[in-house]
Amino acid sequence: MNRSFAGRAALWIGAYLFVVLAPLFALLLGDHPPARDFWTEFADAIAYAGLSIIGLQFGLTARFRFITQPWGEDVIYYFHRQLTWVALALVLAHPAILIWVRPARIAALNVFAAGWRVKYANFSIYALVALTALSYGRKRIGLSYEAWHATHIVLALLAVGFGLAHAIAFGFYLQSPLKSGLWVSLVIVWIGVLVYTRIVRPYFFLRRPYRVEAVRRERGDSVTLALQADGHDGLSFAPGQFAWLSTVTPLQITGHPFSFASSADVHGRIELTIRNLGDFTAALGSIRIGRRVWLDGPYGAFTMDEADDPPVLIAGGIGITPMMSMLRTMADRSDRRRILLIYANRNWEDVTFREELEALETRLDLEVVHVLEEPPPDWTGERGRLSLKTLKRCVRAPFVERNYFICGPEPMMDAAEAALAELGVPISRYHSERYSFA
């Protein structure tokens, strides 16, 4: 990890901790109740910190570019998921410590017998536990992405609302109108961010629709949607970025993230190539020509700088889409940099854009290496799954001087990143894009 990356990470983590802890330390200003034993005070402190973390989660997923741009939305969403565990641990530790200090308090766990100020705490905890359980188990129980997203927002609001109600009703540190007003204002800001993200900002996209111009079947059970800007110039993006697609209205709760597959030098017309993975994506192959859709973007830091020479692209399955945007843009710009694409698929028929990649090899200084798990009998190329041995055979040394761009199924990306680490490639030289936002 280079110094600039480490310094930037330390700065952002420090800023985040300050925002989380500042409301907690504000409770210590001015008059406050007599101190209690250490563990009771500690239990209250971590509960306030947990509530602050839950509230700030609304901001992390609000798609503010000044937050997401340095890292990419996939990193921010990963951070968001891990912080949910931290918040849950802090919130659960609060009653556990209080019961440990005074075992008689275990009666408060009986939600039917407990008083309302304790019930508020119980409801907040139940909402947070349900939110976390559904986030990590929705696929096992067959909950759709759209239903999960709506439930996720409702449970987050309940966790914050009941948590604040408990703190105010208990009133030990929030007896002062100024301090209680501070925390009420914070919750209003957090909810305001949610309203802005889900209602206010999408309202402006109503005037910037796209129309489905064409639907093209691709290999690998995928389709390409060609979208034409309707009544506006369209958005500008860097090759490798993505947008959130809404097909009903931009005001719908759930959008779906897809990479741009088209050249960044083609303005007003955008192509998205999407694999059928069930639910929402299954219906896109039969979407009506001329239908209005909306895009919220561009987002993502998975972009290639003109100084990246010679870059190595490592794709798996539909992870080829941001790479295609890069390659098509390079072809339109007559970019003659040497570039290597390592493309992993299950079989030869699943290789999306197979014919176009062959054509691009004649327009660019491009070498394409296909890696097939189930190759045809006469296959002489790379076999099996992407591995350290694959990279050693395909990438010319010195490995540490190349820039690597990785996108595909998570197991493939994990394998590629582990292999690059074994080759001694610094983390600043490989870039990943993951779309597991749920």
C-alpha cells in the first residue's frame, strides 16, 4: 500500500470517527448528571455510538460523489455492510453490560412486561437484528432484491426512531433541551438525507429520460439495451463507470446498477449489457422498444487513466462489460497502448462479445486470453479456473509495473486478487469492481 493511499484512507477513517463520536462527546458539555459506575457509563456510551453509526448509514448509501468517488461505490457499500455488524454489536452490548452489572435488569427483556422507555429499546434492537438477518439471508429465503430494499429502509428507520425515543424517554443525558434537540436534529438530518436520495434527487431525473432504441441478444444469456437520450444531451461518463437503471419511474425505491458497455466517446446513446440472473434482469430481454427508462449516474472509480501502460484487464462472465467500454473507447480514440485481456468463462459459447473481441484485436494492440472451465475437445488455450499459474503464464514480468483491472463473479475476483498479492503487486496497482450492493 503506497503512502498516498494509506494517508487518504487514514484521513477518511479519522473523519468518519469524528462524525460518529462528536454527538457523543457533545453530551458531556455543560451540566450533566452525576457519574455512575464505569460499566453503566460505558454501556450508555456505546449505545449512543451505535445509534450514530446507524444514522450515518443513510449518508453512506446516498450516492454522494464526494464520498464515493475516491473509493468507488462497491468499497463504500462493503464498508456500509461491515459497519452494520459494528452497530449491531454495540447495540447488543448495551443491554448485555447493563444486565451483567445488575442481573435483575434481565426482566426488561420481557417486552410485554417492560415499561415503554425500555420497549423502545427492545423494538430498536429487534429492527436492527431483523435488518441484519435479512441482508445476509435474503437469498436463502428467496426474498427479492426489491422487497429486501424496501424492507431494509423501513427497518433502518424503525431502528433509528425507536433508538432515539428510548434515549429521550430515559432522559439521563438528554434532560437538557439543547442536548435532546441536538440528537433530534441529527435524526432529522439522517432522515432528510434518505428523503433527498429517494425522492428529491430522483424527481429531477424525470426530465432526463432515455428511450429503449434496441434490444440485442448476446452470448452468455445476456442482452444489450441500447438507450437513446430523450430530449437532452445524455450523461457523460468515463469508461468503466456504471449507472443505476430504473424502468418504471426514477422515484421507485430500487434501482439496479449496470456498467456502461458502450464507448464514452459516443454521446447521447448508451449501451448496457446485462446477464439474466433472475428477478429484474430476466424481464429486460423482452422490454418494449420505445419504452422510457431512467439512469442515475455515472458512478464508480473503476476507470483507466491514460497513463496506465500497459494495463491488464481480468474479466469473468458479465464482468466483461466495463472492459468493453474501455476497449471501445480506446478504439474510438485510436489508442495504441499494449493491453492484455484475460477473460474467464465456463465454456466457449458463454463468451459474451466473442466476435467483437476478435475484431478489436485488429484495431488495438490487444491480446485476448480466454480461460475456459469446460473447453471444447480441440481447445489449446487456458483451461480451468483463473489462478496464480494462469497469471504467471499470461502476464509478462515485471508484474509489479502493470495496472490490473478486475471485474466478475466474486470467487474469481477473490482468486485474482490473492494471486496478485502473491506476485507482490501493491494494492494501489489493482482495481476491482464489485456489484454486490445488497
